Amino acid sequence: MQIRVGYELIYDCPQPTPMILTLNIHCTRVSDVVVPDHLITSPSIPIRAYRDGFGNWCSRIVAPQGQLRLSTDAVVNDSGETDVIAPFAQQHLVQELPEETLVFLLGSRYCDTDRLSQTAWDLFGNSPLGWGRVQAICDFVHQHITFGYEHARPTRTAWEAFNEGVGVCRDYAHLAIAFCRCMNIPARYCTGYLGDIGVPPPYGPMDFSAWFDVYLGGQWYTFDARNNVPRIGRVLMARGRDAADAALTTTFGPNTLTSFKVWTDEVV
């Protein structure tokens, strides 16, 4: 199957404002790209690009004073299959983990494992190791947090999400990631496109989505505490320790996001 993905973001800046944009499809999906997701700016401005330490493709711009429109419209090949389920994937002992996974065991800006460690062991210490433990964490987080865009707050940590019991998809991901790390399971934050393919209506407003990967049985597997069911058509854009590493836009000055549109549709 093919999926059309894209966005239109319009910013109003009272002065020239530097920005870092992580708005491209991740390099792990580059062979699936049919129509490239070139970043288009209006007005046209210089763009410098680089690859960060997590493999994300980042663009540097200086938004001019006034209105700036960022957009893309791409087509991606997709298997049309749901997220992989591997119930027998085993948990690794920490001393057996590959070095590149160890950073995803540590606390980070939004995944405050030091505050949640005892809670995690109290809740999940008797759950089965490996896949079953991660699924138990997802089940808990899915039920514990009430979703609502009115609850969105960019500074909310996993500890605060646990205590407040409300949030958006990034809060579900942060809390589940923190719990996994507390239980010695490497977990990394992911963000990208996820539409409603294969999901019965009614549909909510389209947005970018957050989920997470865990390292079990020698590879990374996708989990989604917000939806908590296997989904079709995830298109990864960025990943890292938490949302601070995978922010789709980071601005260094005053600005107002005046318009926000995202689309993820099956091509028929």
C-alpha cells in the first residue's frame, strides 16, 4: 500500500528567529519514499541540514520577521501490516545489552526514572519478564492516563503524568518509557505520522503521533501505550531518549504557531 503524508505549519515571528526542524521521514524509511518529503518554506529561505546523534535528519533555518509557512507532501510505500507482536521476545540482562542501547536505560529530561523506580517495581515487579512486562506497562499507562488535547503541556514529565493522570500521546510514551527503564528494559521515544488506517470511525483530528520502541530479544519492537493495539502505517520521523531529542520544531525566540495541519491518508 501507499500512504500520503504531509503537513502545513504556519508561524508568526515578531523578529528573525532561529529554528531547528526535525520534519523529515527518518532515514530507516528512505527506501520506502516514493514522492520525497522536501521541506518547502514560504517565503523561500536558506536551509542547512545535518544528521544528529540519533540518526534524525535536522534542518536549520532562520525564520524571517512576519509569517513563515513550512510544508511538505509526500508518498511512502508501506507493508500494510500491523505492528509486530512477539510475545516470546526475551528480556536481556543489563550486562548482556549492546552498548548502543544503554543510553535508553538512563533517566532523561521527561523520563524521570529516579522518581518512578520504586513505583515501577511495586506495580510490575511480579509481571512476566520480557514482552509480557512491557505489555503490562502499556496496559497500565493506557488505563491510567485520560487523553485530551486540552491536557497538553510541553513541560510535563513522566512523574507528573503519573500523578496527574491526564495527557496526550507524548505523555503516554514518556510514562511507559520511564517504567520500562526502571525495569531495566531499554526504551526509546519515537514520533512521526500515524493515521487512522484500519481503524473504525469516528476519527479524531489528525496530528503527529508519539510511541516508543523497546529492546527485547536482540532487536527493537514498537509499542504504543496511547492506542495499545497494533496499528497500520506508522511512518517514523524522529527518535531519541524522549521528546527533547525528537522535537519536530525547536525555536530560539518568540513566535506563534497560527496554523497546524497534518495528513496521513491511504492512497487509493
